[in-house]
Amino acid sequence: MVLAATGAARRPTRGALLALGALGGLIGWVALSGSWSHAGWRGTLDVARELGALGTLAAFALLGRTDGRARTLLLGLAGAALVVQLAGLGAWLAPDHVHGLPSAARVRLSAPTTYWNATGTIAALGAVWCIALAAADPARAVRVAAAAAVAPAAATIYLTASRGAALAAAVGIAMLLATGPARRVLLALVPAGLGAGIAVLAARSVHGLDVAAPSGGALGDGHRAALVILAGAVVAAAARAAVLPLERRVDGWTPPSVSRTLRAGGAVAGLVVVLTAGVAVALHRADGEVSSGLAPSARFQEIGTNGRGDLWRVALREGARAHPLRGSGAGTFGRLWARDGTTHFDAVDAHSLYVETAAELGLVGLALLAVLLATLLVGLLRRAIAGPPAWAGLAAGATALLAHAGYDFDWEQTALMLPLFAAGGLALARPEEGRPAAPSPPAPALGPEAGATAAAPSPPTPALGPEARATAAALPLLARVGVVTLAAALALVPVAVHRSQRDLDAAFAAFRAGDCAATVRHAQDTRGALAQRPEPYALLAWCAAQRRDPKAITYSAQAIARDPGDWRLRFSDALVHARLGRDPRPAFAAALARSPGSLDLKHARPTLGRAHQPVWWRRGAAAVPWPEPRLAGQQLPARTG
């Protein structure tokens, strides 16, 4: 009987099949786009990342839905976000004690993700999840601890100076009020807000930590700020514990006449209007630069979108409008920006999931993405409206993330997107049948607002007969073998990408250190793991050119064949020709046609764009830096981030 119940739970629902089909179709379209982008390796990188999302969605969709699992997932996500916040705060406030965390330049708090907006977004999601737990988790200890955890989240958002993260937190809290027990949420916001205010004031008092080697006085300020943030968490916990006796009285208040369904629908509609208006304003107003060197307090007062309006204009004009149905191909926005964008920063992402999808994958890709995200969000909202408050926390976090994804390249950051697919998959899963619910702490009494839902008895689960049990127990042997084989084949793609990236990073590190022997060895390993990538061939060409080996021309041609639209590969080809004393002007002209505004090409024009004797080409090329490829996460220099 248990086997039958488990098998029934593992049959996907129609909503799960729709989401899985949309994501599978999107992955297939990404892979197919390499046939017209002539850079299939870029799509392979996207496919490897999205296969992880597909596996997460499938695993949770087949797990079986219970309210206890929703609570466990919410607790796990909030705990993971808290770990990220504490690691980042430690690296920023006490760098003399916290070592070894990956971080970008010390301009703003970016550890441990190396990108300040990603760290800030994780903190924003953590704040939303913790407020949901602090409002109505069944365990009193969890409600108190969750209120305390909002303080480090607020300090992290402030020190990252991520305005998008702060906006995402506001969106998530608004959705939590719309779908959860609103009075409980308001009651939890008071002590959590008190602790958050103390933490932000402590973070605001810190100065001098945004340098590579902070002074002793700055480190002392950082240590004191860390203690004050801890004190803010303690104050929030004490205040939340103090208002626990008020919960029954708050639950007894007369509920508003507007149902949760209408509130949730209104919140989603308002979110769509705000996002659409924000994109329209960014596209039609002067898009000023907001320096990352500003103090967070000053940065939060700025309205500029930091070049995102320009990014979106280029994406929509050169990608979506030029190729409305199919787009320019996965991973090709960097080409569009290099050719038609401004020159004050490089970019490989359009900093908007929706705009970039329209540009690179056209209406087909955008429709598949819309079906996927709408299915996940609707599934979460249905659970949030009808189920315990844990579902409201998951739905609010998903809404906050989807709002922030319209403003940044969250889709390319696995740590941000996997929680969405885990929560959405669980919401779309079939409910467990024939299995008693796991014991959990007694739920707090909720007032009339949730009482109407909780009081309605659920219909008894019908017992499964012998035929139903036989059907649910297992798939036919041939189907199971096919599913396992397909899963194993798909798993090879992210494994190959991981191996190639690991070896490529080692190759670049060796190249920067001037060790061409190690560079060649690691580049060949990269080529063996993923032969589609052009970077190892470019490295081999450059090392061969330094030895004046004619094979450099062949390697350079192989790199260009794998991505003919990349201006940096054409620029590298011009340098290789010049290093060998050959005419670099055709290759340089090809690079200039693909990036007419490049400052690097402007500076190299006197050397590579004019007629010289071979000896002058060789000497001039020796003084021109080799153009390293720029991958996701490297596109915004510190001054513009």
C-alpha cells in the first residue's frame, strides 16, 4: 500500500508537465539557436545551466506535495540565505578574521558570490522568507529566531548598496501581505523592522572598509558594527518574543472583506504594471551613471539605472526587432552590444531576463519562458491562498525574484534561480496520498481570515484499488530504461562544461603568469572537454605567436570558426598576424566592423590598422595587450557596477 501511494505521488500533475515541457522546450530552442547564431558553444553553456534547473524542477515535482515539506523547504532556504549573509558580513566587516571567501574588488560588499547585486538579492529573499517564518511558523522558537535573522539581511542589503535588492524585498513583503495572514505579517514586521533599523544604522556608521587594505581604525569600526548588528538581532528576537501573547488577540480581529485571491491577483497586476512602467521610463529618460564609489546612503538616493536603459534599447532594437521570431541566438547579446552599444563599459548580458530572452530567443523563447514562469507562479499562489503560511513565504520569495530578474542577470546565477524551481516544483507536485502527515509542532491559532479556509474539511482520499496500485507502482521497464538513459546523457553536458571551465580558468591563470607551457597544457584539456569553445584555440594561437610559430595562424582561424561574430577573436587574430610579421589589417578591419566603438581598437589602430614594415608590426604588436574574453559577471567595471 505504501508503494502504491508513493507511486501515485510521483506521477506528475498537468501543471508540472506543463512547466517541465516549457522548460524542456526552452532548452531545446536554446540549443537550436546555435544553428543561426554560429556560436553553438554559447548555447551549450546556457543549456548546461538550465539542465540543472530542469533537474531541480523535476525532482521536486515528483517528490509529492505536503505542507510539512513546504515548511522544511522554507526553513532550508532561509537558513542558507542567512549563511550567505553572515559570510558576506564577516568578509566585509572583519576581513582580518574572515579569509578565503571569493570576492570582487572591495568597492561594495560582494562576498561570497563575487557580485554585490547577487549577494544583496540573496539577502532580500532571506528577509522575505524570515518574515514569513516570523509571522506564522508553528514553532514559537522559529518565529523568534526568524525575526532576529532579518537584521543581518538588512545590513547586507545596505552594504551591497543594491537598490534592486531593496526593491525586491519590498515586492516580496507586499506579496506576503497579500497572500499570507496579513495581520500576523504586520505583527512580525514591527520587531523585525526594529532590528533591521539598528543593523542599518550600524552598517551606515562604517567607513574606510572599501579599500584593499583597510586601516586599523576602519577595522575597529567594522568589528563594532558587527557587534551592533548582533545586538539588533537580539533586540528583534526579544521584541518578537514579547508580542507572542498578542497573536491570539490579533487573530481575532475582523478580517478585511477582500479575499486573498483578489489581493494576490491585484499584487501580481500591480507588479506587472510597475515593471512595465520601469522599463518604459528607463528606455525614454536620460540614463545616468551611478558610481559604485558612492556611499550606500548616497547611492540609495540615486534614480539612474546605470546604463541598463542603453542595454535594453540595444537588445530590443538589434535583437528582438531585427529577428522577432527566433532572436539573434543564445548568448549573443554581447555581440549586439559591442557593435551598437556605448563604449564606457563592456556587457555580455542585457541585465533583464525578459528583455534578453526577447532579444536572443525571439517570440518563441519568450513565449516558452512566459508559460514556464506563469505556471510556477500560479501554482505557488494557489498553494499560498489555500494552504498554510509556509506557502505564502515561498510564493512571496518567488515573486521578489521574478521582479528582480527584470532588472539584472539573475537567470545566469544558479544560486538565485534554483530556489524558484524547487518551490515551484513542490507547489505543482501531486499531494501525498495514503500517507499520514509527519508530526509537527502545533500550528498557531489563526483568526477568521484563515479560519474559513482551515475549518473546511478536506474530502477523504479514496483508497487505491489493485489496478490503480499496479499502474502507479512503476513505469514499464523499457520506459524506465529510456528515462534513465536520457537523464544520464543530459547530465554529460553540465559535466563537460564544468570540466572545460575548470581547465580554462587554469589556462588563463597560467597565461597571466607568463607560463605558456602550462597554458598550452590546460588549453588542450579544455579543448578535449568541450571542443566547441574558441578560447583554448585563441590561447594556443597567442602562445604560438610568441614563439613565432606559424601554427598560430591555424589556431586563430579555428577560434574564429567557432565564434565568427566575436570581435575579440578578430582582434587577437590581427595581433597574431602582426606578431608573425604578417599584414594584420584585414583581421583588424573585421574586428572594427564588429565593434566600431571599442576603445581597445581605437588605441591599437595606429599599430594594426596602417601599413608598416613587418618589423614594425612585430614591435608594435608586442606593446598591445591581448584581449581576454569577457564572460558573464565581468561586464560591469567597478566604476559603473
